[in-house]
Amino acid sequence: MCGIVGAIAKRNVVPILIEGLKRLEYRGYDSAGVAVLNGTLQRVRSTGRVAELEKMAASQGVSGDLGIAHTRWATHGVPSERNAHPHVSGGISVVHNGIIENHEAMRQKLRALGYEFLSDTDTEVIAHLVHSHVKTGRGLFEAVRQATSELVGAYAIAVLNEKDKTHLVVARHGAPLLLGVGEGELFAASDASALVQVTQKIIYLEDGDCAELTLDGAKIFDDKGNATNRAVHVSQLTPDAVELGSYRHYMQKEIFEQPMAVANTLEMVTSAQTLSANLFGVEAENILSQINQMLILACGTSYHAGVVARYWLEGIAGVPCNVEIASEYRYRDSVPDPRCLVITISQSGETADTLAALQYAKSLGHKHSLSICNVPESALLRASDLRFLTRAGPEIGVASTKAFTTQLAALALLTLAVAKLKGRLTAEREAQLLKELRHLPSALTTVLHVEPQVKMWAEKFTNMQHALFLGRGIHWPIAMEGALKLKEISYIHAEAYAAGELKHGPLALVDKTMPVVAIAPNDALLEKLKSNLQEVRARGGELHVLADQDTRIMPAEGLHVIRMPDHAGMLSPILHTIPLQLLAYHAALERGNDVDKPRNLAKSVTVE
């Protein structure tokens, strides 16, 4: 969730560090800081935005050719300058992402050695611990290696020593960290987007790696202390990809990028006459033909994508599927099946709970795994034998939009691939569904035209404190996603229910101050849904219905209707997602909220 940038060069790196932090603002933060070496250690920290940190650094004349910087999202200790990174101990300066689980025990040990703690953070433990080993005569690299061997938890760290002007040391365990390779200069960051302005040459560090950066290059050592080489990748990320352009907010930009993002994700089948399971890896056909059930592990929005996929996989492919919240799965006893495919879904590929859930599943004896992710070379993709890279492009807004729809597109492809291997997809049906997939980007473009009507709905939500979302069948998880979006950025309390559950409790909440949003596709459950909507109207509830063209749901007093395109069959959930995203966006605007940086939330959840 936090952001790290580091640099060593023959020029002033402060502008590079500050620009890197600006490009990491989307991850969420409540304070920021920078430390550089220029004869002495200079440090500036702020609880304001990075722009404020930039002004402070300029006014204090901070400059240097070796430095580290950080945006912090508070876990241990309130947001404050004294808790902001970098933390310092006797000339050792540290920035850290993650959580040190044994920090209390380490505090007691370090206090006994005479160290005084000036913050409430777990990170300060690292600074003192590294310093304690430097005092014994170890070099910075050896001190960091020794210190990390004593830490329990997750971390990505960058460390410098005021008395060593030539070395920057970084290490990672359970939190992402990468290196950037420039011309005679090196960089480190928690996200490639932080370095896009200086290099596209990226080295992804593996779990347990520790690296020593000098102007001569990087020396990388694995978790066993052996020198190793990590491949240099050329990032496809460009500065334009993370710019706002003509849009007011990244969320708005990303909502409108969905037709192209889905088209890019489905590019492999654009001209194909048949579907190949090898889209998911060279071993996919062999593995998918063996499995007899699936387990999907994910968090938040990705979990909702998994719940939609359960309907597809069981209804079309005929394969039993269970969907679990990743943070819950590894804390209960479950029964493993070697012929079960474990599917993990994550936008970043670095979601701590999802990574841990995958490792737990493997420890139980699950042999095969598939990861669906938007970030190449992410930890999740590297941990799976099968993988599918969605091509949503950078998603900066904290509230996920295009990552969700591209995940659904990928899961639709998986469903068809498995159905074909299981003999449940005729050639004619396969051709029809591929045609529908190819038409999906165009259909998404059409749905975006409902924005003016959605804005009118959003105006009615401005002063509301609660909302109810309803769906049935495969559209229930889409209602869940709509409620989540509204909560995330408008701060309106929203709940989603399977519409048939109304009379089992939620109906007690319905009145004119509780707007009810319903998804009403023309499917087998339409008539039952209409009965549920009547229950709401009879209690004076204000209904907002997303209805297919031929559902015969007509606008009336207290009943607001937006007409969707003709029913899209299995892909209907993807199309119904768009108006719900727009509703959340415009409701947040009406309430004057920071759409891209909602309070208390972060983009990439890399801690448990």
C-alpha cells in the first residue's frame, strides 16, 4: 500500500524521488518523506501531499546523488510527521513497506541496547537493528542481511548509511520491490510506474532477495545468500499511460478505457475461429483436462469477479466451483483435492492475503494453480503454473473499474476453454460465444452512453446516507460490486442482497430515504425480480432499475429506469457493471469527494 522510491546517480536525485512519489500517490498514503546524502543526511517529512513535500525540500535546499523516498499508509501509529518515513538511527535511514510482526519483541531487545524510539511505527525497529549491526563493523549490505534475518513479517526496504556515500541496499520479503536500470545510474521502487520517467529497464526482485546498488551496477543475492542474476525486462509502461489527459479523474478515465482494455484482453481471440486452452499457459490443456473442481481465491472487487465466474464455470463448463475470500481461506480447515485447480485473481498480483492463500493451498496439497492478474512479473503470476495477464493497462484510481471488467473477460475465456475440454461446448455454440466476446468492446462503448441518465440518478443520492443494491443469480455479485463502489468513493453506506432475500430482513430498512438500485436483465429470474421490486414499491422505497430493453419495466413515480442494450447472454454481468461504476463516480462528485484517493483506502493492499 505504501510506496518506495530510491536512486543512486551522478546527479541530484531529489526531482526523481519526488516525481516517483507523485506517480505512486494512487496507491494511497497519509504522509510522505525523503532522505538524501549530500555530505550529510538531509531528511524532510510531511503529512501533506507530495506536492507539499516537494515545496519543503526546495525551500530547505535538499539535494543529493543518493536518496530514498516514501509514501506511508498508516498501520502502526497515527498519520504524523514523527511516524512518517524515512526513519533514522545513527545515520542509518530506512523506508519500508509491509508489517514487521515481531516488532514489539525487537523493541524490547533494542531498548535494552540503549536505543530510543521516537515513533510508534514498526519500521523504526529496522533502522535501529541495521545500525546495531553496523556498529559491530559490518558493512551496510551485511548489516541489512543480518537484520532481515531477524525480522518476522513482510517487508520491502531501502536503506542508506550517512557514512557510506556509494551504496544503497534494498531487500524484499512478501512485499513487492523492483530495480530500474539507467545509464550509469540505478533506481529502486515498489511499482514500475514510479520509474517510468527515468527508465523502462526493470529487474523484478524475487522473494528473499537483497541487493547492493552502486554506480557500477547491482549485486543481487537470493534468500540463501548466493549471488544471482535476475533478468532485465523492458517495461511496456509509458508516461502517457499514467497521465490524465482530458479526463477530470483517473477513475473517469479508466471507466471510459474499458472498451479498449477489454478488447486488448481478448485480442488473442479476435481473429480466432476456435478457442485454445493454451491461452492460459503451455500446460493448460493438460492440466485443465484433469481437474474436476475449481477453487477461486480473491479479495474485494476480484472476489466479486470470482463469484460471477462460479455461475459460468458451473453452468457452462459443468465444473464445481467454490469461491473464497482469500483473507479467510487460510484460517480455516479445508479439504484439499489434488484435482482441484486453485485460481487466484488480483489486479496488482501483490495482494498479500491472496498470495498467502495461494501458498496455503499449495501446502495443503493442491497441485495446480492459475493466476489472473494485470501486472506482468508480479509475485502472483510467478507463483502459479498457469497464468493469464489481463491487459487493462495501469489502473490508478483506488476504486477498481477496468481491472474488474478485464478479469471478467478473462474468466469468460477460461469458462469456454474448460467447457470445450469437458465436451460441453459444441462447435456452433463455441462460434456463437466467440462472436459475442468479439462484440463485447462495442457493446461496452454503447453502454457508456447512459452516463447522462446516471448523472441524474447520482443527484438524487447526494444527501442519502444509505443505499440498497439488488440482483438475482449471476447479477447478484454485480450488485455487490456496485454497492462496494458506492461505499468506496461516495462514503454512502451501501449493502447488496440477492433480491429474494429482501423479505428475510432487509425490507425492514426500506423507506423513501433508502434508494434501492436493482439490476433487471431479461433472464429466467426476471419475473421473480419484478415481484421483489413490487415489495420495495409497496413500502415507499425509491427504485432505480437497470433494465434490458424488453423487460417491460416502465418508469413511474418512485420508479426510475435506465434502458440497457438488448440482453447480452452470458456477458450481461459485464455490461451491467458500467452504469454502477458511473453512479458511484458521479455520486462522489456530487458530494465533493476526492474520487481517486478515497479516505482510509489504498490501491495495492500489500499487507494483511
